[in-house]
Amino acid sequence: MAGYGDDAGFTAYAAAAGYTFPDGSTDEQKAAARQRGSLVIDRYEPRFSGRRTGGFVQERAWPRTGATTYYGEAIPADTVPVAIINASYEAAFLELTNPGSLSPVVNGAESIKREKIGPIETEYAVASSSNVADLIALSTPVVTTIEGLLWPFLTPVMPGVLVV
């Protein structure tokens, strides 16, 4: 699978942002992190407008046909916006420096409410929901830089209107 952007772009983005790759990072590790970063961005697909240009066989969520920005500007069907690529680079850097951090594994059945070790006892906050979607939402990190890069491409959420 190919991630958004390319390795040279990832390296240039990281340098421009003042990020330093961990010592000994290989090209293969960077490419793998870029792939994982792209998967993180693709989780936003239900909130992107339009549809995959290549249909269901297309590997990534972008490019998209019929996509528009938050402000209604048309995005060409053969274009992956730079902000989408940069958001994937942000996610890739986090994944390179802390693999798996953006894709936590959630198992609500095994959560610990209280733990006692010797004289020390700790009680943890417990999620008020056992709904899997809620547990996933509570455990998924929010990276404000990624959110900031993506918001112009997310569809606006309209409040529900009740007609009687």
C-alpha cells in the first residue's frame, strides 16, 4: 500500500516543522510510518465530501470525485490536497516516534476499575458507556495539528431539525 505523499516530501515536511527523526530511522521505517499515517487520515473518510475517484478498489480515500471544501470550493477529481498529505505526514511522524499510538487497541471487557498493590490503592475512572463506538472514541487520541489541517475538507455537521 502506498501512503499519501512520498518519502522525500515526508522528510522535507519534518525538517520544515523542526522535527528530528529518531537516530537510526531507516527508509523502510519511514515508509511504513507514512503508510500508517495515511490509514489514520483515511479514518476521516465518512466526513469527507464526494466519493473515491477510483471507486471501492481505490486504495486510499483520496483523490475524490465531487469533493468540496468546507466553503464549497470544488476539489479536482485527480487531486490530493496538500493539507491532506501534510496531515498524513504529521500522523506518520507520530507513528514513527511512537508506533501504534494513533491506533489504540480497545477492550472494554478487560478494563481495570480498582487496583491495590501493597498499601497503595488506585481507582481509575471508568467509561460510562459499554458501547464499542464510545469506547473507541474515548481512547482515540485527538491530534490538534491533524484536525486543523483536515477541517477545511470535512463536511459541516448540521444540527437536526425537528418538524412537527
